[in-house]
Amino acid sequence: MRKSKCVSFHRSLYSSSVEATQFHSTVCSMFAHTKSDLCQPTPFHKTMATLAQEHKLTLHITQNVDCVEQRLPDLDAKTIRLHGRVDQMRCQKCNWVGAFQPRLFQGADLPSCPRCVERSQARASQGKRILNPGGLRPDVLLYGESHPDDTGILQTIQSCLETGPDLVLVVGTTVKVPGCLSIVTDFCRATRSRGGVAVWISKEEPLSRVRHLFDYVFRGDCDAFAWPDS
């Protein structure tokens, strides 16, 4: 998710109506893009999907929020999204998740969660105190926030590490975000400890602090490493 010049994408942005509006506008634009014909899986995505179909891909972890993997069901089934997804909205109170609706995010205000509203109405009908509903937000993780599904993600990753992958590919990331760095470190060490191989593929060299984690470093576009028929 590219950063706007005006939006920090930090959790503090909701303290400013201007930044919140800009953030919502950015997410709505990204959502529209994902629904267009311009948003298509890359050759590398298709290669990964083939590996998934052949049961050779254990897990696909992405920092992207565009959900392009949905166009490749086999790959999508193996995908964990560390930074959320642009096609969903989530309640900040009860954690309800629903399909993203751009019309609800045309300003800074957060729409009310339908589940919270329903529960509040049920309480009112029983003569109980009415509770304020939670606000819905685009289900995109902001800097400084914890993932609402942290526990499930960590359990899936741990299960994969215990299975023992024999190859780990780290593709197109700078590994500067602490959480991502931790995951990459764990997978590279676990894979190599079992005689497997860790590979870096990016247009940039890995940072010096992570270079030792990799057996091979390839600089270039990841699509150059896709299978010819992908």
C-alpha cells in the first residue's frame, strides 16, 4: 500500500478529520482499483499458485492489502495478510467484519457497526441500557497497531515452522517492519537448520543485518523468476 504525501497511515491519523478523510479516500481508490481489470495477478503470483495447486506451497505471507490472490483460489487459500485487506471493514469494538462499502467512507466519520446496533436494539427491547455501537474502519492495519487476528496468524506460522519447509522465498520487501523481520528471521533459520535453502529476491540488496539469513540473493524483478508459462 503506497503512502500518500498527505497521509501517514499511522494510527494517529484518526485524531485529524483531514487525515482520516484522506485515508478513507485512498482506501476507496485502492478498492476501486482491485475491482478493475487493471488489477491482475503477476506472472510470479501465477507461479506461486501453480505450486499451491501442486501442494508444494505451504504458506504465502504477504504485506500487500490488495487481495489480488483472490483471483487465484489455490494461492488465496494459502495466503496470510499481515497488514489486512482493502476489501473488508472491521468494527473497532466487537471485531465484526463485513464487505467493504466505499459509500460509507466518504468523509472522516466512522459508520456504525450493524452488529453492535442490532445488539443495542435487542438490549433496548429488554429494557436494558443502550450501548454505543462501535465504529467501522477499513480493515487495513495502520502503523503502530496490532493485527486483530494476531493469535490466529501466529498459530498458523508456528505450525508451518514446525512442519519444516525446505525452501523459503523472501520477495520484494525491505524487511524494515519489525514484525516482518521477525517472521523472515524465524523462517530462514528454521529452514536452513533442516538443510533447506533461504532465497532473497528483490530489486534491492538485503540490509546488512539480514544478509546472513540467506543462501542466495537475486536482484531484479520477481517476475523474471516466474515460470515461462505463468
